[in-house]
Amino acid sequence: MNDTYEGAFFGRRKGKALRSGQAGRMADLLPKLAIDLNEPTPQRLDTLFPRSVKEITLEIGFGGGEHLIHRATETPDAGFIGVEPFINGMAKALSAIETGGLDNIRLYNDDAINLLDWLPDASLDRVYLLYPDPWPKRRHWKRRFVGPENLDRIARVLKPGCEFRFASDIDTYVDWTLRHLRAHDCFEWTAERAADWLEPWQGWPSTRYEAKAYREGRRGYYLTFRRR
């Protein structure tokens, strides 16, 4: 079943039927790691984790979780929040979290704007939006995640001086993002030379979306914006 949600920033919610092990983790493990937006917004976001963390990163739309899992593994003293409405992607990430014994990840499996509105002010050290759905048809551009209202949301939850990082292989979405971010009062583009937006960030593990782009003759672009 391929459910789509008209008007949402994401597309499908479901793909292939989950295997029994995946379904079991969705039923048993996800509730333990999921952020409950019915709970009051905490004054300190690190209380979402079972131990003290030095910083907190949000990844919006983590796909299969490759980047999220890599970052959480390489930085065990940091906390990570991953958002992914696509059930099959969430199931894949849960498997990797269980296998790796990771306790520094919390998850949300619905629209990211709900979570952004719930988070406390200036509570995040970094936000990633990696290879989001480009919604290439003009009539769907309003569904692109990068837009004035969502940038306001990201600006509110980012600490001053911290970064919003965006990656895409779609030229028109890269241009779109640059125009929207450069027009926003709260962000400044950090690039100082031409190669800065062609090179991934330090520790970049690559993702299946990036690999697909290269197979199809496209390259990735990596934009970093600092919260003023």
C-alpha cells in the first residue's frame, strides 16, 4: 500500500509490507524511543535522553537512517532526534539502532513541523535536511520543506551561531534553497569559496539517495547556513 498525503511536505507513508521482525520493532521498540508531543515541552531537551548529552542534532526526513545512525555512532556523547514519516524507513532505522545498542537517538514518525512547533526555543545545536523530496512539478513547489514558515520554525529552535545543513542533487531545489535562506534574516550562508558547497561535511557517510544521484549522473550539493 502506497499512502500519500496531499498537502504534506512528505509523500508516501507506507511501502512494502514489513517483515515480522520489522513489525515487531515498530510495535515494541519505537514507543520506547518516540517523542510524545502530548507531553509538555521540556525546559531542557537533554532530558529526553537517558544520560547527559553535550549537544543535540535534529535530522528531518532521515530516509533509511544511514546518516543518522552514523552520526549517533561516531558521537555517542551527543543526542540525536530523527524524523521520518515513511514507515519502512523508520523500520530500517530501528533495526540499526537495536543492532548498535544506541541509546542517544529519539524518534518522531510524523510531520516534522509538529515536532518543530513542540521543541523549546534555542534548543538545538544542528539541523539536517538531506536529500528531501524535491517536488519537481511547479504546482507542487508549495510542498517543498524549505520555505519561509518552516525556516522560521528552524530559526526558532536553533541556538544562535549553530547550523542548518541542507543537501540535494536537484539543481532547482538547491537554487530554491539558496534564494529562500539568503532572503531570511536569521540565516547566513557560510560558503567562502566555490568548493564549499560541493564538498560534504566532515565525517559524511554518504547515503543511498546520494548513491542513486551519482548513478543517474547527478552530484550532491551541500549547503551550510549559520543561525544569526
